[in-house]
Amino acid sequence: MKKTLFWTLIFSIFMFSCKEKKTENSNGQENMENDFVSRIHTTDLESDLYRLLGKTSLEKHISDFENVDWKGDYKKEFNSMEFNMPDLEVLSKNDSKYLSVSVAPNTEDSFQYVIGLGNHLETDDPNNPNRTVELYMTESENVEIPKKFIDLFFKRDFSKIKAGLQELYLMDEIEDVYKNVVQQQL
């Protein structure tokens, strides 16, 4: 009996220590920031290549969003006719969903944010998941629009995201590639 109790206690301690630790924020909600990973495509990278930014939180992702020169990069790419626009993406590993923000032409002299909501389904090859994304045109340079969707994504409020996207213009639904820049080892 004592052996069984001892092993049960050891097993319980082991299982407890292996669980992902979740903390509560000031609102009493679970903080699962380790479940979110972000990456970025910048205009200096080849098309479809992204640089992993790693684990992220709402605050960090908003900061990353604000650090992109959306208007400047748009003008540079539009004027050069390259159209290699920046793109910032966050993946919720638990939900296999991702949200992307990019830019596209709006009028002759303005750009618009493009919001993408996609599915990211892992395969046997971690570098080649099945990905589809619906891209929605905001028809606006208003930074509050993508920030609203980013906030909802980190809250995992997918029903509000979908309802908000339904108010926008669906540009396209596409299969999306998943290519990350490989860090060279020194």
C-alpha cells in the first residue's frame, strides 16, 4: 500500500510539473501567450519568405505592428512596381488559426490594410503545413482596424473576427505557403 501511494504521489508530481503553466492576468483570464507565434515578411525578403519573430503576446504583436512602416513600404513597393508588400502574421498554435496584416493599393494615391484569417494545419513535414487564408480588403489606412482584429485574435474571439470580416470586401481565398528564412549558423 505504501509503495502504491509513493508511486502515485511521484507520478502526480511529475504530471503536474510537465503541464504547461498558465498564469492569470489582472482580468482573471488565462494568459496563454506561449501559444502564439509571430513572423514577418519585410520588403527586403524574397516573396513568400518570412522571418520568425518567436513567441508573442498582444502587447508585443501590437508593438511589432507599429514598428512596420506600412505607408513608406507601400509607397516604395508601389512606385517600383515590385508589390513585395510587408506582412505581419500571428499563429495560434492551439487553434491552428492565423491572422495576417498586409497592405495593398486602395485608390491612386492611398493604400489599404488587408486582413487575412487562415487555417494552419500541421502535416508530417513541419515546414509544409496545409494553409488556406481568406483575404479581406479594409479600403482604409486606419490603423485601428487591424489593431481591432489583432486584439480579437489574441482573445480568441473568432466569431467576432468572422463577423467583422463579413463587413469587409472578400478579396480572395488562397492556399498559402509557409516558408521561413533559415538562420545561418556561424
